[in-house]
Amino acid sequence: MEISGVISALVIGTVVGALGRLVVPGRQHIGLLWTVVVGIAAALVGTAIARVAGLSDTSGADWTEWLAQVLLAALGVAALSRVNGLR
């Protein structure tokens, strides 16, 4: 993977993680680093799901892919926050 791919993955992961965190109501018990990690993972899995479902080859913006990524990030943030909140 080239450096531009790594940088774009970090930027997209940060945005997806932040959007996922905004979707989850209440206070989350995770830091910025975990939000970015969850966002990157959600972006990768959401893209894979969109490719398998045949939704990634559209003209224009891939809104369904973004929606899948944000929903996965929200689920990840909520799950991680619940685990950290129990401690």
C-alpha cells in the first residue's frame, strides 16, 4: 500500500469514526484513538460489504457505502464504549 493510501485510510477512518460517534446517543467512554481505530475498521468492513452487495460501482457518491460504514462505526463505538464503561 502506498503512503497516499495509508493517509486516505486514516482520514476516512477518522471521519467515519467521528460520524459513528455522533450517531450514538449519550457520552462515550472511549478516547480519540479508539474512535479512529473503530472508524478505520468500519470503513474497511463497510467497503467490503458494499463490494460484495454490488453497491460500490455507482456513478457519483456511494451513499449506501457511507451509510454502511457509519452504521458499523456507530455499532463499534457503542460496543467499545459499553465495554469500557463497565470497568
